[in-house]
Amino acid sequence: MSDDTTKASVELSADAKKILDLVKELKVLDLANLVKAMEEEFGVSAAAPVAVAAAGGAAPAAAAEEKSNFNVELTSAGANKIGAIKVVKDITGKGLGEAKAVVEGAPVIIKENVAKAEAEEMKKKLEEAGCTVTLK
């Protein structure tokens, strides 16, 4: 995203521009941890609007015909966080740190537009690790 695009769509103060520049330099794990800290600090969830929008958009299609593709959502990691991280790492192909950030960020969509059989297999593996999973 160029600075021209940012200026055209959102007008930022000098302080906000400095923060944006600092955020651009963060590694993925640091950014995930920052988002989680901000969610806790301000009592908000960055994932909620995305999940609501996805659910709202999918509802009419589901009513018209049986759904064949699903989003696999990790609702809760459960008590065995290490087991959950291992399974998420295997399913997503992410590194250990990124998988940990995903597990700690639950509820979060792990995979999108997955065939029904594959989604059920992922759900089974995650549930065996003690996770709570929702197929959407």
C-alpha cells in the first residue's frame, strides 16, 4: 500500500503516521502479539467483524443449497495448548511461532473454503488435541 493510497482513503495525524510506519516494520509474530494486547487493553476483538461479515455473506448461499466448502474456525484451544499448536502447525504449514499466535488468538479461522471431508478431518484432529472447533 503506497502512502498516496493511504492519504486518499484515510487522513492520519503525524503521530498516527509514525505508529503506522512502526507497525509496518514488525514481524508477523510481533504484530499478532500487538493485536492481542490491544484487544485485551481496549476490550475489543479484531476478528469479530470479519467473522460476522463472513457468516452474513454465507447465510444466503447456505439457504439455497447444501454447503460444500467450509471455513475451519478454532473456537478455543482447550487445556492442551501445546497439542493444539502442533496440530495447527501441521494443518496450516505455519512455523511454530505463527501457529502459537493463531492458537492464542482463538477464536480464529484456520483454513477457508475447505472441502467438507477435509474440514471434518481437520476438526477431528483439532478436537483430539482438546480444541473446540466450528465449521462455518
